Amino acid sequence: MATEQRVTYCRICEPLCGLIATVEDGRLQSLRPDPDHPLSRGRACPKGIAFTEVQNDPDRVLYPLRRRADGEFERVGWDEALDDIAARLTAIRDRHGGGAIGQYFGNPVAFGYATALWSGMFVARLGSRHQYSSGSQDINSRFVASKLLYGAASQIPFPDLPRTDFLFMLGANPFVSHGSALRAPRIKDDLTDITRRGGRVVVVDPRRTETARAFEHIAVRPDSDAWLLLSMLQVIFAEGLEDTAAIARQTTGCSTLRGLVAGFPPEATAARTGVPADVVRSLARDFAAAPTAAAYGRTGACLGRHGTLVSFLLDALSIVTGNLDREGGLLMAHAVIPFEELGERTGRLTYGTERSRIGGLPEVISTFPAALMADEINTPGDGQLRALFVTAGNPVLTVPNGPALEKVLGKLDLIVSLDFYVTETNRHAHYVLPATTFLERDDYPYGFAANCPTVFIQSAEPVVGAYGEARNEWEVFDELARRMGLSLFATGPLERLNPVLAWLDRRGVGRLTPRRLMELLLRLGPYGDRFGLRRGGLNPRRLRENPHGIVVADRVPTGVLGKVVRHRGGRVCLAPDEVVAEVHRLGQRHPDDPAYPLLAIGMREMRSQNTWMHNSPTLMKGDRRHRARIHPADAAAAGVTHGGPVRIESPYGAIETEALCTDEMTPGTVAIPHGWGHNGGWRLANRLAGANVNELTSNDSADLERLAGMSVLNGVPVRLVPVG
């Protein structure tokens, strides 16, 4: 039997760690860390190694499935499935318009360029505005903050971990997440190195997280981050600690920002944040005085009632202290393949160009808040959602008030899912189509791969052929368009040429694929070979000859702000109208109900990846089960015992789970892991089902964060009720 070792990289999360796949007779046997990968250097997390069990999972969907009238699925052929889907889509489009068809895509699409490109093009070609994603439960507020600050949604500055003297982290737990919106495969080493060289790492979080235990921890009340950051900025301005030269050179609107923060001295916000005024003053002074410093926040910072404002203020803290676009501070995203730059230049990475039919919330990069889907399905009228593609996502478990969405899915005329599994969402689908894993497809990095202190590029070829009849998602969308007689490129002024373009496409004349597009961008990009005009430049052949990847430069360039900021004059805007208005609205919707005396937050777990890796025996071994972290004093006050059942109630719903009483929690705060609550086609996950924390949250448009339409998943008012 032939056994081979094939080089690849993980595409579960941002670090993109190098992997070696052992393949025997075309089947994956194991995965291990790649010791020759220049960035991860022999490191990979448990999820990456356990992906072997996802690849070979007996519960994996390997053939097209069609739901029968009795609710069970039956196997069908691809041609039969695609013909029926195309015919039904055409009928819906003819009767109700393309605006009746939508898509929800999940987190894995952020790590597969081809699916991201072609699925979006397909829905746009149909003429639909109904695009939804996991981003409104994750990072869209960060995109909006970047759009307001830099005029570029894709420009997310990231900390220069190898060179910073002071790292301020808010709502981030990289010992578990491995770094989010940041590529740092050895982030535990990077953080430890900061303190070894005499620097500081300060973690602000309601919970003493795995990361906080290793460094300095400041406990804060849930969803009070905006007040804390405003107070830090107030101290910096009031005491003259700002870098006036950097502010004058890089920004506009600083005087307005100074006026905004003036009303938030630490003494005025201490009751809200739970952080003593003297601690805030010391923190602000130390951050401003450090030789270099960087402020970084992630999901904990993004998922409160003012998530966009918090992301904005985090960057503002680095900006006004002279730590933007400099070594040791915040670095600007720098891509080897200028995929996002193309999106910015062509006006595709938009914000607020349209408003949602329900709630009037702004689009973020052409997507609307996923929390609105249930109401968009259920509310009659022009633009009512009638058909839905679900691509690599499980919104019944990930959007607020998932039961409301599940209840109305049966009203859709058509649901098509592309996935590895039958999930809690797509068990209601008319078709479940088998998708390839990242080990069965080629890839080039995009998105957050540009958020790395080292300029690095790696491509990947399939390490195994597609199991069963799995297909690349982009090919499914491409084929559906062809069967509907549509050219994906016949948009705008070219729409009138659709018959010609579709005819050429059917015959393969000049056909553009996602790979051809990425390779074109690679060769024309800042480090490309320009088709032979630049000696030593990058091209696909050179990447294939270096499967472990290529370090293009040891450090990303600095001093680039004028080139990447898209506001007039290349200057950062510190006083956009949206932010000014949001500061004036602070506190309007924050709960203060004695019937719900505690505040709930979400939390990541080392051996979980959102909703889709709980079917791995390796990741679920031991005492894995769903448990809410509760401070012992809060548990005692409610009559709840450690290890016993607990009912957690909010104004919007209730769940039952197990209580884990621990002093890692700030009194008054309950932390509940997300991604559980299984009842799909995955047997192990179902046995250890757990509870869905998002059943405690609201999907009402009036309850969403205003600037990005984010789901409010932190600071949820709750109470504890003993069970039995």
C-alpha cells in the first residue's frame, strides 16, 4: 500500500498552522504539525490534529441528499439535484424577483477564497440583497469601525507582538482562540516573550481566562468596555499624554474626540465598569508612557450593545498615543495577494449603502444581520425571503433566538445546504449537498492572513481526492448559474450581454475560475513576478516548489498609512458622525432589572470550534460537557450547587445546563460556552448535546447593536434557578 507525507496547512482559524498529512491509498490516516513551517514551526492546536476525524467521520455527508415528504433524507444524483434546484430557483425568481433568494454563510467561508467569491457572485447575480453571515455574531462591528476610521473595512490593524512593549487586550483569550483577526501561530510564545523582555500584557475581561491567568488581569463588568476606554482616553487627553505630532500627521477630528471623552473621567465610570478610578488612571498613564504599545480586542469587545464603538475606541487608544503604523504598535494589514485591496478599489467592501427591510439596519460588506432572518422569512411584502442557501453554517445554533428561526424555516419554498453534516439547521433543508473539506481542495490564503507581523505566503493543493461525491462549493454555484442560463459576470452594464456570456461559458471559452483569478492577483500583486517582468517575483510554480511556504519579508512595512487609508488625504477619521452619536446614546439600552441580577457572557473552549467539531471523539473525550461558569457567591445566593443542574433564565428565553462554580468569574457574571445544543445528524454531538446559549438572547431588530447590527451576546441579563 502506498503511503505518502503531504504538506498542507490548517484552515480552521486564523493562524493557518502548517500540517503534514499522512495519506495511504488516497485516504487520510493522520495529521501532525509541520516542523518546517516558517511560522508555526511544529505547532498545531488539538482541533487541527483532530480534523482527521472530521475528514473520515462516518456521519459525514458524502452524497447529495433530498428531503422526502416524511422528513427523512434520501440519496439522489447530482444532476437530478441540480436540475431541480435550478428549476425551483428560476420559478421563484420569475414570480418574486431575485430579491426573494438569499444566503447564510458560516465561519469556514472566511478560510476558503473560492467559496467566498463564487457564492457571493451567485447571489448578487440573482439580484438579491439577502446576504447573511456569522459575521454579525462575530466581527462585523470591527469591519464597521475600520470603515469609519480608515475608509476601508478590510483594514484591521493588528498588534506587532514580536516588538511591542505593552499589549492591552480587551475581550480576547488567545490562549484558547489562538489569535482572532490576527495571524500568530505561536501566540502563546509571542505573549510570553513580551514579558520576558520586560514588557507587559494586560488582559481586561469579566472572567479570569486562560490568558488572563498568565498575565495581569483587570476584571470588568460585562458590556462596560466603552466606558472604560472613554475614561482611559479622558486621562490621556486631560494629562497631556497624547502624541500631538502623530495626531497632527495622521488624523482628523481629534479635537472632537477630545471633547467627547471629556465627560468620562474614571471616577464617573467606576460604578459602571467595576474598575477603580486609580486603576484606570494608572493603566492609561502606563499605556501612553510605554516605548511602544498596542490595544487589541476581539469577540468579547465586538458583541455588546456598543461593539462598533468599542472597536473604534481600541484603535483610537493606539492612535492618539502615537502607536499606529509603527513597529511595536499597531500594524496595517498587508496582503501578498491583494484580494481585499481589489474589493476596496472596486467599491465592493461597502457599509451602509442599503438598509435592511426589517429594522432598517445597515449592510456590512453586503451582508445584513443574521438575527433578522426569521422575521425576513415571516414578514410578507416585497423582498420577503422565500429561498435560502446555507453554506458552511448552522444559524439555528448561532443566531440569537435560534428556535424562532427554526420555527419558520418550513415556510421557505427552498432551502439548499452545502455542508459536511446534517445539522440542526439543514435537517429542515430540501437538499443537503456534500462539500469538500479543506484537505480536498486547493487554497490560497486571504482575509486575516494579511494580519501577520511577517510577510508570508503559502498555497495548498488537495492532499486527498474528494471522498464520495463531495464537490467544491464554488463549482456547485457555478453549475447552478449555468443551468439557470446565467453568466455570473453579466452584471451591471454587462447584463444585457448575458446570452452571449452564458453561451461562451457553456463552451468553456475564456472561463474564469477562482483559482485563475487568485493566481492573476498573485502575479500582479506587490510581490508577484508580473508575468516574468520582475525577476524573482512570486508565481504559482514557485509556491508549489516551496510547499511549506515562503517568508517574503521578516517584517511588514510601516509608514504606509497614507497609502491604505481611503479617506481624503490618507488620514484617519477620529470623529465620524456615527461614533459621535453612539457616544451620546451610551447606556440607553443597558439592563438594570432586579429580576435579572446577573449578566451572561459567551466563552470559547479549547476543544470546540463554534458548532461543528463536537462529533470528534478526540475533542470530546474525558469529561467534556456543557457547563456554565458561575461565581460561588452567585451560586450560593441562588441555591445552585457545584456540578448540579441549573436553569438560566433571561427576558428572552431559558436553558438548563450544569453549574461549574469557580472564582475565575467576576461576581455578578455568568460565562456560558457557545456552539452547543445539538440535535442534528451527528451522533456523538447529539449524545453530549448541551444547551444553546443563544436561546437566552434576542433577535428583535430593536435589540441589536445599532451601527453594525451585531447580535448582543454579552451582557445579557439573567437569573439562576436551581433545578430539582
